[in-house]
Amino acid sequence: MDAFTLNELLIAFGVVLLAGLVHGTFGIGFPMVATPVLAAFSDVKTAILLTLAPNIAVNIWSLLHGGQWLDSVRAHWPVAVWMLGGSVIGTWLLSQMDPNPFRLLLALTLALYLLSHHLRQINWQWVRNHPRRSGIGFGLLGGFLGGTVNVGGPPLLIYFMELRLAPVVWVQALNLCFLVGKTAQVSTFAILGLLSAPLLLWSIPIGVVALIGLRSGMWLRAHIPAQRYIHWLRALLWGLCALLLLQFLREFVAASS
């Protein structure tokens, strides 16, 4: 990819502002909003490349927010390491394959997140009994999904919540994993020669807009009932699931004909 169109850039600015707003309100959610919206107008690979810098900026800010973040890093760095491995594998696959199937994977990943409260009815006691070993599987899966569709949050969210961590701790742990995964993704894209000059040029202003949205979301967290905002977010994500499925089917039919 040598350049981005004006429409892609304008959409990217608006999307990262919205995604930063969501992430600031809930502590997570940036890639779950940004990637499917951008992928709906381009493809998954373009969406991931445009949001690399904003993702990293948002993850660093969220990790450092809340205090005692070093304790969270010391306790949960092994999961982040496994996240790194899964991210490298997923990013390499993304660079080698047709991006359209990843629309379907992204839709299924979002559906997994939206239906995760049903999964909580399953007995997850083994996660708390064996946090290190279970962290390997959840970390690899989260990294793989993060590398391929930029949404590694659902499995990691289930893992950290099942450990019964305090909210500020699991938000920091999640963002630590996201940060490590994004760093691995950037490095892999650089080695594969996919980080173009236009991408590096536009990453700074796009990242600044994401942080503006993040700070606005933190303000909203204190002024808008969270439950109402959750309903809005879930409705948006279900709509994006449907849109991505339709786009996948359209491209699949076109390629088959």
C-alpha cells in the first residue's frame, strides 16, 4: 500500500475519534469499534494499518491510567508474551492471504464478544485454578485474533474477568497485552515491508485524534449512565456484524462467479 485516499483518511479521523471515545468510557474497545468500521469501507488490512499508531497511543495511556500499573505488569506479563507470539503468527497470515475471509472472522469475533455473557454461564473454574497454563491459550488466541482482525479483546476479557481482578487491574492488564501485541504487529509489518511513508506520515495526526476521543470518553464516563452507553455500543457492534457478513458474502459470490 503506497497511499491512502482522501476518503479513507477522513473516515479514519472520524472513526478513531469515536473509537477513542468508547475506549475512554469503558477502558477497552478501541479496535472493536475502529477496525470493523474501517474494514466496511476498505478491507481488514487497510483498517489495521491505519489504526496501528492510534491503538498504541490509546493502549499506553490506558495502561498508565489508574495508578500502580507496574504491579499489573509484573503480575500479568506472561500473558502478554503469549499475546506477542499469537500476534506475529496472525499478522503474517494476514499479509499472505486474501483479506476478505477476515471480514467473516472479524464478524464472528465481535459476535463472540457480544455473546460473552452467555459463555460466563459455563464453569470457568479451571481458569482460576490454573491461571498460568490457561493464560497461554487465551494469550495465543487473543494475539492471533489481534494480528488477523485487530480484535484480540474478547478471549482476554473473559480470561481476566474470570480471575476476579479489580476493574482497574484488568483494564491495565488488557492494555498491556494489547500494547505488546500491537508492537509485535508493527514489527512484523515493518519486516514484511508494509509500513509505507504515507502511513507513517498520517499516523501522528490520527493518533492525536484518537487521544482526544479517549480523553472525551473519560469525561463522559463521569457524566453519562454507563448502562445506556453500553446499549448504544452493543447496537452499533451488532449492526457492524451484519454489515461485515453481507460484505463477505458479496465478495465471496463475486469471486465465485
